[in-house]
Amino acid sequence: MMSETYKPASIAKIQDQKAKMRRSLLKARQAMPPQVWQQKCDRICTHLAQWSTFQTARTILAYCSFRNEPDLGSMLAQQRSWGLPRCQGKDLIWHRWFPSCGWPLRSGTYGITEPDPTSPLVDPRRVDLILVPAVACDIKGYRLGYGGGFYDRMLSQPDWQHKPTIGIVFEFARLPQIPKNSWDRPLDGICTESGLFLAS
């Protein structure tokens, strides 16, 4: 196994480029005025809600907004079957949730709101759509995450790798290109306040 201190120059360079891009984009996201942020979040939710795949999905994997991520709260208020993630070690564990379920949400790892460990698990066979948080996505669907690799690991697993995936970012974070490693895989589409952009 490759030690952390030694990485081939090209991998180290790409990781460095990603880190710089991540810092700059997170700073821009944090600087967004609350009212503007809320308007953009509402528009993202509207675009998703009008999409036929969203409307017919049995269970949708989503997330609770953190650090000024696009907020899906107005959609999570819909009485339908959701899956929300809980961090456990280096993995995401998905729990079922819906507004009237009574299963509590709490502040978990990294201060992110997540399901209680005792709430029921999601059946992957019933999941028809995955909404993926990101720092940025490029127009080909490649995603810049937070560097922890949680979604990369998850989406490479057999249960999830053939499910439709949509990256959720603000329009300023939908970029012409982001640095990518050989193992990075593109998402099937991106949703921003400007619209839903599906891979052809």
C-alpha cells in the first residue's frame, strides 16, 4: 500500500489542485448572503421537483445541508420515502426517513445533522435516485467533494453504482473542468439554481 508521504507527482499535484479549488469555492459559498442562498436553494428544489425521475422515484437518497450547501429542506418536507446518511468510520450508513416518521435526527459526526442509529435502514433495491452534495461539479459530471472520499467509496459499491446520481451545487460551482484522478467517476447529472443538466 502506498504510504501517505509518498505519492507519484501527478497524483500529489492533482490532490493539491483539488485542495486549492475546494478552499476557494467553500469561501465563496460561505460568503453568500442568506437571502440569496435561500432563493438559490428554493430554485434547485423546484427544478428537481419538476423532473419526472424525481416524481416517480420510490426512495431518494438525499442529505442535510451543512456549511452552506444547497438546502433540500423544502423537498424533505414532502411526505415521501427518503434516505439520509449517517457517518460511521469511513462509510455512509443510509437510514429511512420521512417527515411524520418520528425517527429523530441529531447532530452527528462533524456536526452534520444525521439520522439516529436506531432508525430503520434503507433497502438499496428501492432506491431510484441519489442526490449527491458536492463542493463543485464540472459540466461532464465529475465531482469535487470534501476530500474524505465518503461518496466515492459508496458509489463504487455494487448496491449503488448503477443508480442515477445528481450532483447538487450552486451555478458558480458548475465549472468547465475540475482536476480528476483516474479513479474518479462522473455523476449522471447536475442540478443548480439555473436548471437540471443531465449527461447526454
